[in-house]
Amino acid sequence: MPIYRQTLIYLLTFFCSFQFFSQEPDSLQSNKKLIIGVTETPPFVEKRPNGYSGLSITSWKMVNEQLQASYEFKEYDNLESLLNGIENGEVDLSINPITVTDNRMRRMEFSQPYFISHTSVVKRKESKFLKHLKNFFSWDFFSIIGLLLFVILIFGILVWAFERNKNKEEFGGNFRGIMQGFWWSAVTMTTVGYGDKSPKTTGGRVIGVIWMFMAVIIISSFTAGIASSLTVKSINEEITNIQDLERFDVTTVKSSSSQELLDLYNIENNLVSNGLEGLEAVRSEKTTLFVYDEPILKFEIERLDLSDDLEILGQSLKKDYYSYAFPKDSRLLKKVDPILVRTLKSMEWANLIRDYN
């Protein structure tokens, strides 16, 4: 190959490489001020009189120490409007704690995760004594008691019908006699055997024998029914996986990853604008369970001093990864991502995470 051709090829290669590596994201190349979308989400993004603070804000300031970009925050009213703003390119990025999901990855780009969280469940706190008392005196319990009293009354009337003429001293009269028969039936069923009432006629004694044997079966069934009812009710109130939520009235935040999770499993849910509204709905008994991000729930419960009223269940529903979000095909992501990774490896960031966990 002639020498001039080799020289020309080397020059072209060098020129193309220079052009490629010198390209910067448009917003940085022209010193354009970055627009960062946020919505208030304590403890990650909090609006204070002197500006924004929180873990996400701190992470961005650490990243920008190396990026050296000028920026301003654009506030959105809720998570849904923020996500739409990112997707439509209204902002250059968002540093809010946005969970990476399959659906969102089709709408926008994500950086490396900067925080690992969980989706958890909040419910009203009940004392164990009141919980067991409530379970015991349930509709099932009173239904069984009502049925038992009805059977006792039937056998009381039967024995009264045989005894009312020939045993007037013990079963005489109409209403009084029926009540005496009811008393005898109850005493016989419980095998107390006071002996103050006893049938004298053949028919009355036949009824008595039948009732004695039936009472043994009824008492056994009654005990088993109550125990079964309490056990089933206790099991039904346990939440060990996502499918268990189908039995409850569930609320979550609109457009959150929690809503995507509930919709994925076809679990009906009520929607609120933010975590604060969801916690208030549980506290005021407008809903039974509130499903949302665990660190946000913990912070709000502690900040509002609701630990005596609300509790976060120990079993989480899924693991979440919080990342910066960018519009699709954002060139800024390639610049921010390596800096964010270096920041996450720093001792300063490790100390910050320890304080928030």
C-alpha cells in the first residue's frame, strides 16, 4: 500500500476517534443548565425553607462535585406527573427514589441503583388480647351460640309438651313451663345435673335419653366449630405473600411500583397521591392495608409519631432498586453513571446509607 494511503487512513481514523470521544451530552456541551425533576418524598427528597434536602439530594450533590454542572430543580405535585415529565423530556433527569421496573424501563432510562429498598405493608396495630377477643366474639361465634340455644329450646318444648299435665309442679303453665323445659334442657346438655327438674312421663324420659346422647355430639361439634373458626380467622389474617392481600382492602400510591405489583397479581387496590395520605387512610380505618416503599413508610411513621397506631409487617413483598431516571436515549446518562458508581463506593456514601438504614 502506498505511503500516502496509509497516512490518509491514519488521519481519518484519528479524526473520527477525536470527534467521537469529544462529544458530550448536549446539555453539558453548551453549558446549559440541567433541569432536575423532583417530587417531595421524605426522607429522600424534602422541601425546606432553604431548599431541598434528603438522601437523593445529597447523592446528586456528591455526583455533581465531579460533574460540575449548573442545575435547577423542577417540582412536580406527585409521582405520576413526575414520571410523565421524565418520559416526555420535560426534565434532563430525576434524582427521586424511583424504583426500576419492566414497565418503566420501556418508558425511560435508568442509572445504576443508588439505594436498595423493599415494598412493605402497613396495618393498624392491635393488642393481642383485643385481637383474640375480637376473633372469639365474631359473627361465626354468635351464629353457633344462636343455633345451640334454638336446639336447647326445641328439646325444652318437647319435654314440656309431655310433662305439663302430669308434672305440673316442675313443668306446669305455658310460658313458665316452657322456660322450665328450657332450663332442664340446658342443664342436661351440660351434664350439670342439678336434679331440680326431671321428666316423670315415659315420653318425657324418651326425649331426655335422646337429648342426652345428642348433647354429647352437639357439645363436641360446638367446641370443634369454635376452635376451627378461631384458627381459620387467625390464618386468614396472616400475610406471608402477595396473594394473601386479596382478602383485604388494600391501598397504594398511584403510579408507584407498588401499584404495578398489585396490578400484576390482579389485586384490587385504592389509590392515593402519596405515602402520607396512605398512612392516614389506615389510621382512620378507611382502608385495612397500605402497600408502599418501606424506608418512606418508616420515616413518615416515626416523623408523625404513629408507632403506637401503625405497624409495618415483617414480611416484605419484594426488593426495590432506586435509580436516577432519564428520558429515553439520554446522552447525559453515559456521563452521570460512572460518576455515580464511583460515588457509591466512597466511604462518605457508606456512612450516609448507614444513617438512613
